[in-house]
Amino acid sequence: MDCLVCHDSTGTYKKFPTDCGNPVYEEKKFGDKVFKPVNLKEVAQHVSRPSRKNCGACHFFGGGGDGVKHGDLDSSLSAPLKSLDVHMDKTGLNYNCQRCHTTEMHHIQGRHYSDPAANDHKAAMPKDSANRIACESCHTDRPHKKNQKMNDHTDKVACQSCHIPLFARENPTVMFWDWSKAGKKSEDGKPIDVKNKETGIAYSTMKGELHWAKNQVPEYFWYNGAMQQMKVGDKVTEINGPIQLYRVLGSPTDSNSRIAPFKVHRGIQPYDVENHLVVIPKLFGKPGTGAYWGDYDWMKASETGMKVAGLPFSGKLEFRETVTYWPLNHMVAPKEQSLKCEECHAQDGRLQKLTGFYMPGRDKSQGIDLLGWVLVAVSGIGASIHGLLRIFKR
């Protein structure tokens, strides 16, 4: 990263993929792509405040491609219509990223994964606070019309849960990535790239099998604004089931937690069986360097990568399922598309898997149900006796 990544307004400032973050000073080829020299004088004379494209150059393409990582951040937000995002609508509000991600001394407000994110459920006018990352900063904690029941939900339900009904609504996002299937080549020994016209790469010799999807329903968790990440060298504690590379922190009893929507990304990655470590393989490099994309040998790539990372490698390799969670905050739909009550308050609704609390319409109590029917029966009997008495005494 350098200043021009965010402040170039010409769109010509490009880095060369293998040149340690330097721009291109003379014409170079990378695969089939030609990189032209950057006119640094021209770029320096046209610096400006960051645009949405500056931010999107990294955040739209995280994970190796358009929409790979985040379900709510991709190139469709460069100039979206209101139907995709009410805040970034190019013909309406047309907010840039800094409108919410305010900045002081280049410290950009965002969703912090190591510490709880800004979680003030109150209005913050521009002059009152530089922190405007929460929905309530502009909309307050009672954003609906007076006396509407939805206002009573804001202490337990994040605004995003109702107002981002689907993610990846225009471009697809990767939901599942299987690295164990990488390495297959054609009969003549050439790499394979199978593409789906609607979604993108379905299989790649370099990366394995990828499952893309559009218009996905989020998964919901209690979230207090913080996430716990597995760090380099952390031992895997899950003997069976998927390895949680991230953990969403929060619970129904935590006063700072609210029900929030997430994209859940599942993958298959190399794993050291004996040392209980997620393997860090060396991917990029020429043949003979131990790089997977050079030799297509997982054992060599794992051994080389773990050595560079300063971690032990037993040589006992298998592939395990992994899970990561990505909070959804963008692609806020118009209010007409927000969730209706019955989409959650139902036995087969969106929150059917979220346990630890009672929710009307979804949960049942035999005792309360029995008491209710007893009251109905007593009321019916009483009404019948009253009616009969009136008949006999007429």
C-alpha cells in the first residue's frame, strides 16, 4: 500500500503482481496481460480524495477475484442503482465509502474483528462524532414511524438483518472452495479452466473447484461486533467437523449482541494431521522452488510453506473442511424489499437454526399452549352456561 493507491484519480496507477508493490516503470507482461509504464508525474498532479473505485480496487476483488470473498462487496457497487444499494445509488444519494467509514489521521472506521466494532446504538451527527459506522448514527435506534412494533426490535436485531434480505444480488460470490481438487490437467498436460457463463470459474487447475452463487439468503448469528480469528500456529481444537477459522462472538444473554446476517464461506484446505495445524502452503513460484503452482505437489508446497512460516510440518497431510464468516453491511435494499415479519416469526423461517431464546411464531411451550387451550375451553363453557341461562329465564 502507498498513498497513490487511494489518492490516484486517473485510474492508471497499477502495481506489477510480482514486483514487491512497485508500479510498472517499463512495459512488462504477466501471463497474457501487458502492464504499461505509469506516468508518475501525471498521477501525482491528479491526486484527490479517495473515490469508491479507489476503495473497490482492493475491497471488491478480495480473495483473488470480483466478489470472491465478500458477499456484499463487488464491482456492481461501483455505480449501482437504488435497487442494489440505497446509499450508493448513482442517481440518488450516491454516497462514497467515507460517508460511513469516517477517517481521522488515516485511521478508517470499520468493522473491527479483533476488538468489538463501534456499536453505539444512538444518533451521531457529523459535528458530534467522527464515528458514523453504525446504522443508528444516522437513523437513530427508533428508525421507523412512531408506535411501530419494528422499533422494539432494534435492541436485539441488527438493522442489516431486515434490510439486506439477500446478498450477491447482481454479481455472484464464492460460497465453497475445494483446494483438494486442484492440480488436474488436460491430456496434453496443460492447465484446465472451466468457466460458467453466469457465475465465473467453476474449476481451475491452480485453485481447484469453486461454487459460485447469486441471490443468497444470509445465515444469522448473535454478534457483538467482535470476531475471534485463528492465528498462525494456533492448534486446531475441532477433532470432527469443520475447522472454525473465524468465530462470531455474541450470545442471547450478551446485552451488546444482536442478531446479524453473515455470508458463511466453506472450503477444503490442507491440514497437518499430527501437529493439528492448518497448513500454510507455498503457492506462487517457479518449478523446483516447492511452490504448488510450479510443481503441483501438495507435499512439497506444504513443507516449503510451513518452513517459511516457522511452523513444524509432520508430513502427514490430509484435507479438512474450514469455515469463515463475513458480516453483511452493504447492498442495503429499498425499504419495500425489507423482510416481512413472517419470514422470521415462523417455524421454518430464517431464524429456525438460531437457538437460546424464545421467539413468538417460531417457538412453542407445551405448558403455555395447554394453559391457553384451558382458558379457551373455560371461556367457551362459561359463554355456553350464560347463553343457556338466558334462554331458560327468558
